[in-house]
Amino acid sequence: MTTATLTRASSSPWRLRWRRFYRNKAALSGLIVLGLLIVFSLLAAPLESFLEIDANNADLLSRFDPPSAQHWLGNDELGRDVLVRLMYGGQVSLAVGFAATLLGAMFGVTVGLLAGYFGGRTDAVLMRLTDGVIALPLLPLLIILAAIDLTKLGFSTDFARSGAASFYRIVLIIALVDWTRIARIVRASTLSVREREFILAARVSGAGTTRILVRNVLPNVIAPIIVACSQVLGSVILFEAVLSFLGFGIVPPTPSWGNMLNNAQELVTTAPALAIYPGLLIFITVVAVNFVGDGLQDAFDPRAN
Amino acid sequence: MRSDRLDEAPGQDLPRLSVPPVLEVDGLTVDFPSPHGGKRVVDGISYSIARGRTLGVVGESGCGKSMTALALLGLVPSSGRMTGRITLNGRSLSDLSAKDWPDVRGQRIALVFQEPMTALNPAMRIGDQIAEVLTIHEGLRKTEARERAIEQLRLVGIPSAAERAKAYPHQLSGGMRQRAVIAMALACRPDVLIADEPTTALDVTIQAQILELMQQLQDEIGMAVQFISHNLAVVSEIADDVIVMYAGQIVERASSADLFAEPLHPYTQGLIETLPEIGRAQDELPVIAGTVPSHYHDIPGCRFAGRCPKADASCRAVAPALRPVRLGREVACHKVS
């Protein structure tokens, strides 16, 4: 009896979800791999100082050096350490992934909540906007957006040329198109939550619209939001790689997995390893994220026990 | 605000009749207009409830009971239109703007729902849900509101309230959940509590506990209660006065004792006959044949005529008005003299 009460008392929805997630081995390994990748990227600076090298320092005398005690994965075409650049590139690629997903999610959630809750004309306008964005031919649009000259928008030349500018730019560009999937999912869930009696109950107890949206609707659509975000994250990381590969993403010398792949493309025959490392990391990351997404989907499924 | 209501509170010794009504409803009508003529769901009903009294509202499903409750809270769906006057403590609610309604809801008029499972937010702890009402209406800070929520749970007889406040709705039993819903409804000490079939979803022993709790809280807080139910046995136990609704109209009004001793309207008689009696063998329970007509506002005569055993041609032609027949009793039927 006592144990029964204790386990019941601790079974908040989040604990139950975590337990279901934990049982899913593929998802759990995905999460661990993702964690390891983050740790791997964050170790860039410590490793750099430990090995006493500089990832951005070109050394034309040691181009394509094979792996050595100081350069564990060898050097690239400009004589820079491949491992440390992969680690820095991971920071950039993962940061772009998380930031663009988060930004897109914030916008998508807002649009979805408003459309689903108010319905009628609001819904029609917002959803046609969403459909419109989905219908845009992405790649040409992104290339145009990436080609916008920031100095003409009033930013200083220093900022426009900096790595930070290309980071913000790519995050914004990806967020601009990745919110649609989240908006649709949130709208659909909001439509069904809106009709539940506790929403009426909240209105009966005098809650205003904002409060109802934030306190009553949002917590009940959080599950589909998280699942959608995990799926979007995978495609965002891939997208950053595509854009950087095409030369419209992160501007060298700042490394990202995408632009390292780009640099390596003409060297594929002479130094295939330079293409394989970043390609493999992108692959592992996306697979891990997708496993986590699947696991979250199952863990949040209300029909599971 | 709170203190002057406390001064009013010890008024139980006054004669009941002299207590001014807390809630007055006059000619309340709810229409759902549509290109095909629309539907009148509630048709000109009037009643009042005094402080500390309980009004039972009985009738079958689909006769406008719940819509009446929503109208009192200004929550008629946007496709509907409400007319008539609602007065709470002498202040008219009918012309309240959408901005002012939230101050009434939950604070002056509260509602207890039928289904305690669906009326609670599954993603929020019970204590937080009650605290929420207090933050909205009394501007309490989080910790204060939480304390009060626990107090409130204790008031409705939830054991180890501090611990239960941290529970999610799915972790509580049906009876406990309904207690929590009542705790939430009464958090701001409302003047009027509308209970919309509050015990229908509960099993019989829990029903009795919840009814007892509601009566006890009514004595403590002194609110007026509008108790909506199709369960006559429950209404006879808890209500002081009863109105019987049929097809959007009041067909009979009486004190609870009179109504159950001698129902006058054939519909009321039919409802009471359908109650099974313990200790009497019955092969078959009597029923009222047919159902509430769906487009009842088009019927020219008495709306019950189609199902009434006493109906004749005049019943079908002329609608009977609600008229006083005896001291304190009103009925809408041509056949009652």
C-alpha cells in the first residue's frame, strides 16, 4: 500500500515519459551519441591548447600531413589540424541546428497556437501564410537570402564580414522556413485541446485568453512540439551542411561540417579522409537526432502505458 | 470587499423570505440564429435564488439546463445570442462587456462541472490549478496562493492536502477530483455556485459524500446554489426550491417539499414516476414516451403535448403560460386548475 502510494505520487507525466524513453534502446543510444558529439565539440579549445596548435593557422609546409602525435587526424590542404577543426565545426553546426530549431519553434508555436485557438479568419490567414512558405522553392530562395549584402542593410562592414554575421544569417534563414512544420502540428493539437472541458473550466474561473493559451493550451501541446522539434533539428543540421557546402552558409575560415565538406570536394581523390570525417559526423548526428525523435514520439504517445 | 461580506454572513437566523435574492434572472433567452430560422434553446426563463438557498433545476437532457448555466457566466457560444436580464447582488450582468466578465467568473459566480476528469487540466498539478484562480482574482503571489490552495483542499476534506496539492489529476480518484474541482470553484468564496450535474459521474457512495460536502460548505460560505440535475432523488435531498424545465421553458416551480409531495405538471409527474422505489418489485420502470422534440421553438401549443397523456386539442393549439396556482407554486399546464 505504502509503496503503491509512493510510486503513484512520483509518477508525474514527465517521469512516465522519461521511463518510456529510457526503455527504448535506440533512442537512448541516440541521446548518448548526441551528448558525446556535444562534448566532442566543446573539447575543441582545451585540446587545442593541450596539443599547442592553432586550428586557424595555415602552415603550407605541413599540408596533408598524415596523423601524428600532435595532429591526431593529420592536416588539411592548408596545413591546419583536421581534428580540432572538426571539433570547432561541430560547435558551429550543432549551434546552428539548435538555434534555428529553437527560433523556428518559437515562431511556429505562436502561429500554431493562435491559429488553432482562435480559428475562423485568424486561422485562415495564418495557415495560408504557412502553406505559402511551404510552397516556396527553398533552395533558390535561400541562395538569394544568403546573397543579401548586409552592409546595404546598415550593418558595418566589419560585422558583415565576420563569422558571427554568417552564423546569425544562416540561423535566421533556416528558422524562416523551418517553423511551418511546427506551426501545423501545434495548430492541429490546439484544435483538439481547445474543445476539452478544462479550457471551458479555465474560462469559467475567469482566466483571460493569454493565460489560457500559456497555462492551459501550451502545456497540453508540449509533447507534439518536442517531437516535432527533434525531427526538425535533424533536417536543420543537414540543411546547414547543404548551404555551407554550396558556399552560402558559414563563411571560411570559420569551420562548419558543411563548409569543410565543401573544401574537401576537389580533393576527394587526393585526400578522401578530409571529406569522410565531416560527412561521417553529419551522418552520425542526423541519425542520432532521428533516433531521439522517434523515441520521444513513442514516449509522448498518450496511448502507450 | 472581503470584510464587508463577512459582516453579512451571520444572517441564518433571519426569516428566509426577507433575504433579498443574490441572483435574479429575468426573461433569459438564448437563441442560435441560422439562415433556416435558427433555434431558441432557452426561452424566456425567470427565477431568483436567495443567499444560502439552493435551487434545483431538473429536466431531461437537451432542455436548456446547461445553456442556462453558461449564460449566467456570459459564456454562450459566439454563434448564440443571449437576451433577458441577469442581476447579481443588484448589479446587472447583461450589459457587461467582454472585458469585465472575467471578474465575475470564478469570483462571484462559479461553476462545478459534471466530469471532474475533463474539467481539470491534465498537465497541471491540482494545487497550482487552484492557486491559479487565486492569482487571477485576488492578485496573490505564488507562495501565498499555494498556501491558500492547500487550505482549500483541506476544506473540501482531502486528506494530506499538502501532498495532494502536488498530484496531477490522473493520480486522484474520481471523488477526490470532484472535491478538487469544488475546492477550485469555491476558492474565491463566490456568491453563486452553479453545480451542473456534479455527482452524475460518481458512484453512489461518493455522490452522497459530495452532496454532504456541498451542503456543509454552503452553510459555511453562505453562497446561493443552482443545482442542475436530472437526478430527482438528489434534487429532492439538496434543493430548497425546484424549477422543472422542459424544451427551454420552465413548466413548474415549487418548493422541493411540495413538488415531490404533489407534482402538478404531467411532465413532473412523469419524471417522478420514473424513479424506482426500493422494496417494491417492479417488472418494468415507467417511462415518459418519446424524447424532447429537437426544434421545440416551432411548436405552437404546449411543447409537452406530444408526449402528454392528458393532452387534447386545445393543448396542441394554445401554449400554456406559467401561472400561479397555489401559494408559492406555479405551473404551465391547461389541465391544472
